Amino acid sequence: THGFPKVMGVFTHLDQFKTAKNLRQTKKELKHRFWTEIYQGAKMFYFSGTINEKYLKNEIKQLTLFISRVKYRPLVWRNTHPYVIVDRHEDITHPNEVSENPNCNRSVTFYGYVRGTHLKTTQKVHLIGVGDFAMTEISTLPDPCPIPDAQQKKQSLNRKDALLFAPSSNVGAVSFDKDAVYIDIGKANYTKK
């Protein structure tokens, strides 16, 4: 009832296949498996390969245009229950408590998007594989990538019009490492004093 309503497949590295027969057979098997796991007729895209470790611009453009225009069927369960798509999380337990007792109760902050109905602090939250927990606070943050209105919709995407919010994905000027965040400022001019 609430499984995979907004899933599409993107098959990549198809240039690694040596023969066209092997490629056709693999596409057929992947499509059959994908339709078995998700639903019959789930949309799939095939990316032929990469050039200089980047996908072909035309294939990416087709995928983004499809994503911007696709209409999914509404699912009753998801529209009547609140759920959170978690973007990132932080353990905000005091470090002294953790060093004294590694198995102490932790305080965790989740950042993400609430979907379905309204989420209230009186409700319990179920974390898959962990259990049910009580919330202490909910706060609202501004949307980093707002939906354009009807007048702003275009037939094609320009680079300056493309909005992208992909935390921890090393896309754009910000890249993440295990213990650091790097911001690429481009070309910097320094002057001697």
C-alpha cells in the first residue's frame, strides 16, 4: 500500500557490454526483474555510458524533463498518514555522556520533509528496524529548492534555471569528506601587499 509509488529505473554503464546480443538479453532481464519488484510498466531509462566520467547531456536532459512532467497515481495510505523523508541526521547527545556510557540514551535530530498529513509532536515515530520513539520538538525550515509556479515552467532546462539540492552528494561547489566539508570558490585572485 505504501511501497514504491515514485520509482523509476536508470540503467547505466551499458557501454561495458561487448556484444549487442548480450546487451539486449541483459536489458530484457533487468526490465523483467524491475517490473516484478516494482510494478508492471514502471518507467526505465537506459544511459549508454560516460564520457570523461560524465553522462551524455542529451540523456540527462531527457531524464530531467521526464521527472519534471511525470504524474504518479496517488496512494491512499501515504496521503492519510504522515511520514518523513529524512535528508540527514545528527547525534546531539552531549559528548561527555557518550564517553561515560557508550550505551546511553541518545538524542538525535532528523532533517527532512514531512509528507502525507500533518505531523504532531504527540505522535510516536517508527524507525524501521529500530522501533517506536517519542518526539520532543518539530520545527520548520525553508524549502531549499521551491517548486516553480505555472508561469515559470519551461519546455527545456537551462543551466541557470536548474535548481539542485543534494546534500552529501559532492555535486556542485560543495564536497563532503569523512571529516570535512570543502567549498570550491573557483578562481581566487590574490594581491601582494
